[in-house]
Amino acid sequence: MASTATPLEPIFSFVVESLLALERAFYSLPGSGIIERYIRSSHQNDPGRTLLELILVVLVIRTLLQSRTRADRTGKSFIKFSDKEVDELVDEWVPEPLSLPLTSQEELELSSVPVVVGQSGPKPKLAATGKVAVSLSGLNFTGLAGNEHIKAKAIEALRKYGVGSCGPAGFYGTTDAHLALERDIADFLGTETAILYSQGFSTITSVIPAFCKRGDIIVADRGVSFPIQKAMQISRSIIRWYDHNDLQSLEEVLQGIEKERKKKRGPLTRRFIVTEGIFEKDGLMVDLPKLIELKLKYKYRLILDESYSFGIVGRTGRGLTELYNVPASKVDMLLGSVAIGLCAAGGFCAGTEFVTEHQRINGLGFVFSASMPPLLSVSGSEGINILRSSPSIFESLQENVRAARAILDRVDCITIPSHPASPMIHIQIRSPSVPTLHPSAAAHLSLKPSNPSFILPKDASNWDWDVETEEVLLHEVVEEALSQGVMIAKAQRLRGQEMVEVRPSIRLAMTSTLTKKETEKAVGIVKASLVKVLGKRRL
Amino acid sequence: MPTGSPLPSPMALKRSSPQHSMFKKRSSQSLSHMASAASYLSALSQADARARNSNGMSPTSTPALSLSSSVTSSSEDTVLNEDDELDNGDGLVIPTRPPTSEQVFTTVHSEFGHCANEEYRCVSQHTPGTIIPGHVEQDPPYYILLSTYISYLILICLGHFRDFFGKRFNPSAYRHLMAHDGYAPLNSDFDSFYTRRLKLRMDECFSQPITGVAGRTIQLLDRYSPDYNHTQILTGTRTRALNISSYNYLGFAQARGGCADVVEETIKRYGVTTCGTRLEGGTSELHTFSEALVAQFLGVEDALISSMGFATNSNYIPALVGKGCLIISDELNHASIRFGVRLSGASVRTFKHNDMASLESLLREVISQGQLKTHRPWKKILLIVEGLYSMEGTFVNLPAIMELKRKYKFYLFIDEAHSVGALGPHGRGVADYFNVDPRSIDILMGTFTKSFGAAGGYIAGNKALIDRLRLRGYSGAYAEAMTPPVLTQIIASMASIMGVNLPPPSTSSRHGSVGPADEIYQYPGPVPASSLPSWVTLPTALSSSEEGRDRLRRLTFNSRYFHSGLVKLGFITYGHPSSPVIPLLVFNPGKMNMFHRMMKDRKTPIIVVVVAYPATPLVTSRVRFCVSAAHTKEDIDCILRACDEVGDILDLKHGIPKSERWAIEDIVGRAVELANA
Ligand SMILES: Cc1ncc(COP(=O)(O)O)c(C=O)c1O
């Protein structure tokens, strides 16, 4: 540091002077404020864009001069090698194998995936046994799979449109069938418009990054599903977590962010709350009215994934918004799955015209993929028709859910985190020594909230379950139930890739097509299998 | 978009009233609407087309005749139902030349054109020893480049100018782009600049809704915009157009015929869903059948199927590589690949498009330098390329890559989205085309959306790898399984290319010619009938693979003919001469809209895809043609004629020098010679 006057000082001061003068001159130009704001803001949002426009000018000069130079490698850590040395290094290099062979446990897992012969539905025939089983694993909540009306409509559509759409939506891949389903979904939910994607997973991974960019803030539930985690990873936004399905914790996090912003006096960025209607991981249900209240109060936009509630709950299957009587237009981006909710294929995002039109250019899975086969969108539209006109479906579905819960809630070797009204029921193994929360311990825990920067909640250290043993046990339960003619499924997880390990569970999916008796019988078998396998463990 | 814009866009071509399509209605009153040069030019081309056709045949003289002998009974109703189309001067629905009595066609002409001339066939195959055309960028004259840059400059300046004044005089139109009520804008005026100020001007080229099959012809739902493309309103009428835009390489986009019949049967037997993910009870026997068939088709051990092509890349690449691994990616790789690469967490380096020298020097650099900072050796290096690039029409230089692979020991992932089905004497993709053993490629990825008229994608390779991916890919556990109708379309279309061995085993296992003796990989002949579900019966034309073979050869002929035709006309095109994707360079942004419009407003409407920045580099805006096996030679003639005329009007012919060009009639007359050159 120049503590003493050096001969360079006049030069420094001259440079600084002239820079300041330049700056002053720049600001005295009319319109410079706009230019400055333009560059600053466009640079912040998309540094590439500023560059691009700069390059545009440079390009003109370049083409005129035609001097093609390639950037050379002058990184700091670049080591120079001779050709011979490189050859040696190349010879020496041994890559790891592309994939490791499956372990025996994995082989078992893969080989025991049930294969259905013929129609999937409440009573599929299994290839392994050749016998018909009762399915409590198929995502066929409202029994649309195999519905004859839908089949007839699909065949009609086949004869009109063929199978594939052979093009992305932008280039002659949008048929009137797609437009109709988009309109039907929007009408059904009561939003302005909707946009269709050709796969449920990609809907989520496209919508979130289309809006959430670098520097934006996402406040997300700690229990969000894998696709949402991946979508947030792609978005590169700043992520803050709140405790799973705990809106109190959400409010604290929101307050914290607000305080931080006030302190830093940072610019206003886009802020989103991302959560699910019914959680894929455990079937908990979010308190939508409270969530909306918070979102409005703190001025966040809400991205709500209704993959497991659209077409599944509510009087006519409109999902959480119907169940809680909240207008769907209050949710900024409402995602749902046509594959799950309407038993066809694909997913959608419903919202305002602005929201959907934005995705038609920025939703990667929309722009860069062929639109879904038109016959599947026709099936989806017909599905909506059926749901609209027959609320009795949902009455029997809920009746079955109650029947199932009545049986399962009394089994003491398991816990069921799922909401009582959720037709998707997760069954977890009850830890052998769960201490019923000691009041003093509970008080102690609630003193310090979890750190919103990390997805792991504060009580993660108390988790006393072991993924592997539980997976093995649940696998046994599944096999046991199957041997008694009930097909159930362990919820599949990509172990090691989820941001937090998820406790293994069996996922039951209730369906309205089974009668109450049938449901009770099937769930009874599940209960017996649970007791048989888990009871053994105790001994 | 209802985003009102304060100032009218001077370039948006405005149509004054809904019914009034000024170019289709050939009435004198339309003169009064010719507000711009564009409309004038367009109307000119219309008049020309009309003049040409007036000495052609009378439009309604043939239907009865050709219907009786050329169209199967089931398809009659599709043709006759379309009441708006009895005016058949354009040959779109009914062939202009009626078939002879011994010709029997089983396809609907509007979906899959009737073409019996055996001369119009070619085999798609690399001749060993010949050089593989790389990606040559042919530069247009300077004035074109200059005017292109200037156009963009003007557009950008004008856009900013309008934004500047718009925000002051009509702030309500910009409300959604500015922060308000404590919400940051969802999309700021800066982010959306290109969309609002450039794309919007040519919105009529995009997202055109259609109805029916996207086959050889396509039915457009006519629309107009009363407010400079902010809203598009459907008029309720339809226009049938020749379709050279859909990824329908083998022409399997059909609502009639053997494949569709089997799909109908599937819907009856299986419904339209399998209720869940592959690993959670959503696996149907159809999945097992089609995965095995795909593996057989490609000549590898095993394959898996995923319900969306985009997601096949984005959800499986992360299962292959991760931290400490390096992905080397061609600079022009598809968005889905880039998505997967980003999710994987691996490091990425790109090399110049299809440039093997650039690839080799990159390989030498990365292997010798090792990982960034630590210089530890990379765990794995995965090279990701596409077989056929969908914007450039280039083929990957596979022989050279295989050479490099032996030396540098990287793993190779080829995305064959566009090449599978479309290339190779047996339609098995680039490996088949270059006669490379498919088992020597680590990962073959492809989609069914294009050649097979279905949807979704596959990944194929050795069994251990595929089993690993079944468990570790995102789709197995979290994404819906592929639906039965789509699976059956895949089974039926693939089987019809391979042929099915019916119980008395026929010995017709050789099809197409096979390449040189040294490195022959023999693709398996017809598949045994047991590889298909027992209830599937294909008509003989399909099971004998005769039709499949015909499709492959027609596609190659059409591609080669069309490509050389465009070159001989003097256009600048990119890509391999056998590529079914043919980009025609337009450069000027303003010409794209015009090209699209003028092709669509012809007597025989032709629809094209135009692509500009950001899908292409800024200057090289282009029209992209996707040739199909469904096109007849007459269709290609018709499109070449149209390009010839439009190219003259728009000044697009900057390719080979004038002296080497051919007249359009020569090209049409010597098509076979051109295609086989
Ligand atoms: C190279 C490449 N990969 C993947 C895809 C995505 O395929 P799909 O349209 O089936 O989602 C495309 C489609 O355009 C593609 O060009």
C-alpha cells in the first residue's frame, strides 16, 4: 500500500480524475440514465444479453476485418505439456467404468417390478403369476383407466390425428385437441389459461426455471418432491427452506428474508413460494387458505404442485382449491399432472395468460419437445368431462379412503403421516422406541428454528431409522401382500440423490372403482402382511 | 398476449378482416388492401401460380376415378368427409395423376403420398473412402451480411425507441413488465425484449394450430391477427397445405393403415394409461415387448423406454456421470442434452460443431490437465453428440469419433433423435449409415417422436448399463410410464421396418445392400413373431418389411433430390446431401416472414419452419425443411418450384455461381440423376 508518497501518485490521481470526468460527461448526456439502467438491469438479469448486443457491434467490425482468432488457454492453473507428455498421459489415463453392475439387492428390486398383462386398473393381471390381483398401487384414483368412454374417444382421435404429433408445439405440433384440453383445464379450475406439457416430471422441471432465475428467491418446503428439487437446482435461484408443512415456520422464514432485504436495501427480486398440494413424499396436505394469506401478505408468488391432488380431491376433483374453496386464480402457477389426475399423459401449468404465454417461449420442456400425442389430450378432456359430471366418484373414493384409514390407523407397528383425506396413503414403519415426545424435549426443540439455508431440519439428528433395513422389510411386506393377491408398491426413491433422505414407505393409492367391501378386504390383507412381517421383527 | 403495444409495428403484416385472406381469395378487390410491398409481392406470386394452373387439368375431373383404384375403402370417408376439399386442383388429397389399374396403394394419399415409380428410391449409405462433409459455412455476399446486421440494429433500436416512448405515454401496457405493488416483474422488459420486439413481428410463422394428421399434408386452422400479432383469432376455416415441416421422416404419421389398426386394438385391450411410474406398478407387458424390440432393432443388448424424448436426455444423463466427471458436448447439442448436463453436476466443455480437430485438441487438453484446480484425472469422460443435427442437417463424423474413442478412451453417447429410422440402409441410424458396429457405441439414445410417428425416447446399450439406468434414472421412479397406444405404435412401426418372420420361416433376411467386407455388422433379419404381443397381426405389406424398405428408400431419394435441387437452384444450404433435414439460409430477418407467407399463400400451400436467433446464430436465420418418405416426387417438384420463385423474389440465391445453376425444369426432369449423384 502506498503509505508514503511515490512518484506514481500523480499518475494515479490523473487516472482517477479523468475517469471521474468521463463518468460525469456520460451522465450529462441526455438519456444516459436510461442506458445505465438498461445495462445494469439487463446485465443482472442476463449477462449474456448485454454481451450479445455488444457483440453485435463487434461482429460487424469482425466480419469486415475477417480476422479469425481462437481464444487460447491461458488459465491460471494451465500446465504446459509437450505433445509426447500428453500422449503418455492419455495412455496412462484409465477411466472408471461407465456403470457399476447391480448389487444383488438392486437386482432383486428390479426383477420384482410387477409387469401387468392387458388392461391396467383396479384388477390387473400379473405376468409373473398369470393371476389377477387387486391393485392398491396403480394411480387410478378416479377409475378413469380403462373407462370405455375414454377409450372410444381415444380411438376416434386416433383415426383423426394418428398417434404422434411429429413436431414441437411451435412448429405445427399444436392441434385443436391440445388447445381443447388447455381450455378444458382452465375452465375446470377457473383460471385464465393453461399450458400443456408432455410429461408430468418435465412440467415441473420446466415451469420453475422458466420463472425463477439466478438471484431470485425461492422459499420452499423441506419436504418437496424430487422433480421440484431438480427444478430448483436448474433455476440457480437462492433457496430458503421452511419446515415441512409448517406454515408457522414459513412465516418466520418470510419475515427473516424481509428483514435481511431491508437491512441490505437490495433491489426487489422475484420471490416465490414453492410447495405441493398433497405431498408426494408422505401425503400431507398443505393448509391452502393460510398459505394464500401469507403469500399475499409478504407479496410472494405461489407455485403450487398439485400433481397428487388435481383430479383426486375436492367435490369434483378440482383439487385443493376446490377442497378449501379458494379461487384457483389466487395461485400464480398451479401445476398438475394429466397423467395422474386424468389418467392420460403429461402435465399442465394453469395461471394467467401472461404466465402461460411466457412459458410458450421459455418453458424448455415445452419449446424443445414434441407436443403430446393428440389422442392422449383427447382422453384428458374426456376425463375432465367425466369428473365434472359425476361427483359420486369422489364420494366413493373418500369412502374408501375412510375405510382404509379405519383399518390402518389401528395397526400399531406403523405410522401414517398422510392427511386423513388424502387418497394416497403412505405407510412408514414405526420406530421401535419412539419416545412420545417429552414435553420438555419438545419445548427445547422449538426454541431454535432450523436454519433456512439448509434443507436438513433441526431434528434430523434425531432420525433413528435406517433406510436399508426398512427398505428390506417393506419389500417383504409388498411380496407378502402380493402373494395374497394384493398389489401394493413401495414408494420408489433415488437413494443418495434426494436432497434429504426420505423415510421408506409403502404408498397405497385408493381408487373409487373398488367397492368399500373390496377395499376393506384388500387393506385388510395389507394390514395382515404388515403385522406378519413387522411383528416378526419385534421378536 | 394481450400486452397492448403503444405503437403499431411497421413490419407486422396486418390483415384487415377475418375472412379476408388476401392471397387465397383471388379477387380484384384485394388490391385495395395491398398496403405493403410484402403483400404486393405475395399477391404477385399468387397471380403467377394461378396463371400456371389455369392450363393444368380441371380440378374435379379425377376424384371418382382415382378413388376407385387407389384408396382403400376405410380411407374413403376421410377424404369425402372433408367437404371443403373437393376442389382438388392442387393434388393434395387426390393424386393429380390417377394410378393405373395394377397399382394398389394402401395409404391415404393426403397422409402418405402414392408413388409407385421404383426409380425414385435410394439407399442411405456411406460410401467408404469418401469424405464426410463437415459443417461448411458458406458466406453470402457482404451486402447480405451487412443488411442483416443493419436489420437487426434497426429492429433493436426501434424496439428500444418504442419501449422508451411506450413507457412514458402508455405506461399501463408496460405494467406487467415493471415492478408494481411490491412484486418484481415476472419477466422484465429487458428479458422479454427479443420476444416482444423481434419474435412478435413474425408470430404468424409460429405455433400455427393444426388439425388432423401431420402427414404429407396438414390442415391448418386459419387464423388472423387484428392487433399486430398480439392476439391470434381462429376464423373457423381450414386450409390444407403440403407439409415439409413435421418430423415425419418415415411417414408413420398416419391415422389409417396397419399401424393405426393395431393401435386401435391396443386402446381396446389396454386403455390409454398404465397407471403410474415404471417402478411402482406402471409396467405393462407392452413395455417389455417394445424394449426388447428396440434393442433388437438397434442391434444392442438392451434398451429402456421413457415417456418423453426431452426427458430421456434430461433424466438419464445425470445417472451416467456426476461430480468429477467431464462431459464433452458439441456446441450445437439440443437443449434437452444441456438440461441433463446441468442436472448431472459434471463439468462440461464444448467443441466446435462436428470439428474433429477441435475435438481432438480438446481431448488432449482435458486428459492431460485433469480436473479443474486439483488436476486429478477425470473419473469418466463422456462425449455427447447427435447423430443428425436438427438445425444444420450435418451427420456426426462417426468414423472419426470411433477412431478418437479408441485412442482417448472416452465414453460415447449419441443422441439419434433425428437419425434413427431416417439414416442407414436398414434405417438403424448413423451407426448403420457408416457401417459401425452399434455395440461399440456405449450409449445410443433416440426418440420415437420423429421417424416412428409416436412419442418418447429410448436409451440402448449393454444390459448392465441399462439395468443400472432403469434404477438410477429419474424417470423410473418419478415419471409416468409410456402409454399403451404409443408403445404399440413403436412396436408396429419398428416391426414393419424389420419385418416379422411368420411361422413358416422365410429366407428373405437380406434387405438393402451391406457395406464393405471388413467391418460388417449384420443387423438381425426379420424378428420372430414371438417378439410381438400375440394379438398383434400386421398386414403382409408391413410384416414382409416391403413397405418399411420402401419408406427408407423413398426418404433417401426425396432428401437427396431435394437437397441437390436446392443447391442447383443456387440456394445456400447446410448439411449432408443425404440428410432429411435441410436448412436453407435466408439471413435477413425480414425475409423469413415473407418466405413463410409466400409459401403458404401459393395455389398449393406449402408450410415451412423458419428459425432465427436465438435458435441459430444471429445472422444465419434459416428455413428448415424436413423431408418425409410420405412425399412423392411431384411434391418435391412442387416445393422446388415454389422455392425457385420465392427465392428469386426475395433474392436468396447466393450459393453456386449463376453459370453452374440449373433451370427448374432441368432439375425436375433429371431428378434421378441428381439424387444418385
Ligand atoms: C436431438 C434431440 N433430442 C431430443 C429431442 C426431444 O425429443 P421429444 O420431442 O421426443 O421430446 C429432440 C427434439 O426435438 C432432439 O432434436
